[in-house]
Amino acid sequence: MAKQKPVLVILAGGASSRMWPLQEKSLIKFGDKPLMISQLNRYQSLGFEKAVIVGNPQNHAAIRQMIETLSGGMHIEIAVQSEPRGMGDALLQAESALSGDPQTPIYVNQVHDVVDQSLHAAMLKAYQNNTKQAYMAGMKMSEYFPGGYLIVEEKDRITGIIEKPGAGNEPSDFVNIVAHIHPNAAQLFDAIRAEYEAGIDSDDHYERAMDKLMESVTYKVIGYGGSWRALKFPWQVLDIMDHYLDQIDGQVIADDAFIAPTATLFGNVYVGAGAKIFPGAAVVGPAYIGAGTIIGNNALVRNSMVLDKCEVGFTTEVARSYVASGCSMHAARVLDSVFAEGVNFSAGCTTANLRIDHKPVKSVVKGEKLSSGREKLGAVVGKGAFIGVDVMTMPGVKIGEHVQIGPGTHVMEDIRDNVRVYVKQQIEVVEDDSTRS
């Protein structure tokens, strides 16, 4: 008889301020499902029967509504982290939702970490071989990564965690991925509480608690070398998009979709119900075309995800971009960009995506200019923005929700939510003296 699986604890709280101008990351749809549902479906397929999702005041109601659509019998509880006080506090909020034995084993994950199913399978296999030990996933890195490194001794035993040790100071090749199995939840919660009571002003209470537990509990690293895509910044939507595009196998076309005889589909392409792809258009995979979306004459969509009820108008190019539902584009170029729902991108508009010096594109997050790590990055545009004709956005800029940008504007820096931006134009009419009688 198979051993009972740990209770799954999914961290989906904290603040999403680094994702501006996009909204809550767990609710972003990739294909026809929000990220949260896609992750839950994966866990269900692995046989998890119980889960606790830790949300925040902004997303917990939407998460409750989403999980009502799930089938398969997984019992899910929702806990709420009232303010972003770190992962340790988020886990403490899950404590009351763990029904039954308070010493139950738990498997801690973050909703915004997307990995191959093989990692979860390996974690579960290790736990079922020895239910007395704790397990942490370690991503094997050949180059320095600005994250938490695991100190690994003989027989894969973890004896500590060092946060961002600096290049050349790595204690091992293993970077911490938040995929952790703890054999005794109550023991973990007590250790976390002790760290908060110590009054240290930092947000690493969870990591410090594990460091203390490693003195008496055996922690083992489960090495992983597959795909790991995390969603912390808005441009990383493109990374998660690529993960789901890679799942498309062949050409999957809804029965009622219209594909013109002179349209071209190449590679792995999904076309949803009621979509229309008109003469001369080309869709180059991997690509996802959502239900009811129109790809107009001579338009090109490649390596992109265009969700439901969008209009990709005449001669528009959408390349390596994520376009949410209800967006409209006409004779425009959407390059390496992320559009939230309901964006209007008018004729002649372009998202510039490449620096003149070809260095990685930078973008401002909470007042700090950060490297995106991407050589090509266009714009990130918030929900309901209206971009007028012939607007050009510079690489890495972000445009807030419901912004209106007037025609002919060059957007050189981020634009906050709910404002109107335009270029004043002074028209002078000069009479030609030679035409006077």
C-alpha cells in the first residue's frame, strides 16, 4: 500500500508590487487556464489529495472562485496572509488549515515556480523511501546565480543555506528551489515562530528556522537539472509562456475554427474554438491562438501566445509575445512584449525591443533599474491601456493600467496607471506670398 502523500502547501501570498503593471501573478492565464489552476492540475495528477493555498487579501477571493472549477477530488483549504511578512509568516497562516494531526508532513511550493513534473516525482519518491527525513530541491548551476545556495556535505546532507554568497563563494552547485518536504509541520512552525520572536529585522525567518532544524533533523538535497522558470518580474511572463508553448504537440485545431486555404500554419500550433485565420496570414509555432481570436490578412504570429477574442489586424506582426484576452492590434508590431487584457495597440505602433549596444535590456522596478537578462525586450502594457496611432515604446518600458497615449508619442520611460500622455503639437499655417494676386 502506497504511503500517504504530504499535505501540499502552495504559497501564493506576499505582495505582487514587482509585477506592476500586471495584476496578481497566480491569476495570469497561460492558454485557457490561470497559472494557479495549471499548477493544481499538475499536483492532482501526482496524486496529492490535500492542499492549503496561502493567498493575500487581494487574491484569496478569486482563488476560492477558481478552485470551485476543479474536479478530481483534491481537498483544498485557503489561508490568508494579511500582510507581506515573508515566507515564514505565510507558512504560519497555513497552520490552522491543516486539519487532523498537527505533525502532518507538508510539501511547500510557490505558485510562481514552474518546473518539470519530474522534480515533484523525485521529491515524492525520496520522501516515500524515508519519511523521517526532510528534503529540499537543489537546482544544479554551472554559473553563479543570485539566489540561496545549499551547503551540502557527505551523502547529500544539507547543513545550511547561504543567501547570495557572491560569485566564487558558492558552498555547492545547488541553488535552493522552494520545493521542500518537511516530515513534521508542527516542528517547523515552532522553529519559525522562534525566529520571529527573536526580533531580527529580516525576511528570511523560514530559511533561518530550517538552519536550526538541520542540527537535529536530516535534510537531503534532491538534485534537479531540468527547466525552472520563476515569475517574479513582469517580463518573466514570457518565460512561463515559453514553458506552456513547449507543451503544444503538433497542430491542434478546434472543429469550428476557420483557417483560410491561403493561410499558413507551421510547427506546433493550437487554434481555439471559433478562431479565424484569414488569407495570407501565417502562424509559426510554437504558438497559441485563443478562442474567438481573429488573425487578419497577411498578419504574422510567431512564438507567441494570443489569448481569447483578440484582433490581430491586417499586416500586424506578433513575435515572441504574450497577448492577453480582448486586445486589438492593427498594422502594428508587437515584439517581445507582454500585453494585459483589453489593450488597444493602434495602427503603426511598434514596441522597440533591442538596445543599440545589444546589451541586456533594463527595466525599472520599484524605483530601481534592473537587468531583465533579455537581449530583446519590448514593452509591458497594463490592462485597458489605449495606445494611439504611430506610438513607439522604447525597450523595457512599462505602461500602467487604463493609460491613454496620444498619437505619435515616443514612450521613453514608465507611465503610471490612469493617466493620459500626449505630445503637444503646434500647427503653423504660413501663407505663400507668391500665390497672392
